[in-house]
Amino acid sequence: MNHSGCYKIDGTDDAKEFKQTLHAMEVIGIDVESQMQILQLVAAIMHIGNITFTENNNFAAFPAYLLGLKASAIREKLISRHMESKWGKQTEQINVTLNVEQAEFTRDAWTKDLYARLFDFLIASVNQGMRISSRLSGMPLSIGILDIYGFEIFDNNGFEQFCINFVNEKLQQIFIELTLKAEQEEYVSEGIRWTPIHFFNNKVVCDLIEARKPPGTFYDL
């Protein structure tokens, strides 16, 4: 948000979607206390993004409160790192002060890791909710994303794999639009005879992730 400067999307009712998000968490079995912890973590991530590096500031105080940490601990981790220097059999610990660029990189890496861990927790909660629904219905429930070159699937898939696989899905959508759908529409307009190629339009998959109305996975997160 800080990089884009966009804090409001036209046509989006933030209050309504916030209530829908809370309801969705309730549906998949996340209790009220855990919901509050999730909201605190998201707020902390956003406030960490507001941290700037000057000689004197107290921007770390509120993120520290949200995360249940001491502001001094956050400051130390963001502006310095511990290194070990070995001289023969002796090991010496050195505290190295980071420059502004390094501190900003550390801040951004930390927020990315916090968000990825939150994403993993939500996916685990959704999987748990679907597992219960699956047992009741007798049918396995899953969301399939395109399996092509570049697709990543591991025993434990995180937010990074989700983003990579979504990009692959978008590339497939562009391929379908330009190579199949658009070409066949041109054949129709020009009266050219051809053997129609039947294909699955993966727009429904992309909309599930990126659509605004109804909100997709990215907007819910």
C-alpha cells in the first residue's frame, strides 16, 4: 500500500467485505480469539511497512504492541545483525549496524515472512474445514491450478508457490485468449471453414483468485 499510494478502490465497500471476511473465517472454523490474532498480525504487517529509518523515531512502538514484542527488540533486529568471526579456535560475535538500504530490505523481508506464515495458517484452516465437509459429503474437495512448466508443487506449499502458480494460470489465460479464442472468432467473422477446437476457458479459475466482485482469494486476503 505504501508503494502504490492506493488506499481506496472505487466501487469497493471495505466495511461489507470486512464483515464477509470475518464470516468466512467463522465458516471454516476459526474461533473469535484466533480471528482477532489474525487481524492484529495483518495490522502489524501494515504498520511495519510504515517504519522509516532516521536517527530518532518511535515507529516501532505500535507494531511491537500488536506483535507482543518490545520495541527495542524490533529496532535491534531491523537496524543490525549478529555475525560470528572466527580466529583459529576462538569465535567472536560482532553486532553490525545496517545502512538504510539494508534496514529497509530487512523490514520488507520480515513483513513478507509474517504474511507468508499467516497465509499458511489460513490455508491450513481452510483445508481443515474442507476435510470435515469432505467427510460429510463423501466427495473430496480441492481447488486445482494449472500444471505446466514452471508450476511449483511441494509437500508444503506457501504463499510464494501460490503467486507463482497464479502467474502461470494468467499466462495460460492469455494464451487461450490470443491463440484459441481470438483466432476462432476471427475465422467466424471472415467466414473461414475450420475444425473448431474445444478448450477449457480458465477465466473462472483466475476470477476465483483475482476477481473483485465477488471478491477472489487475493481480495479476501
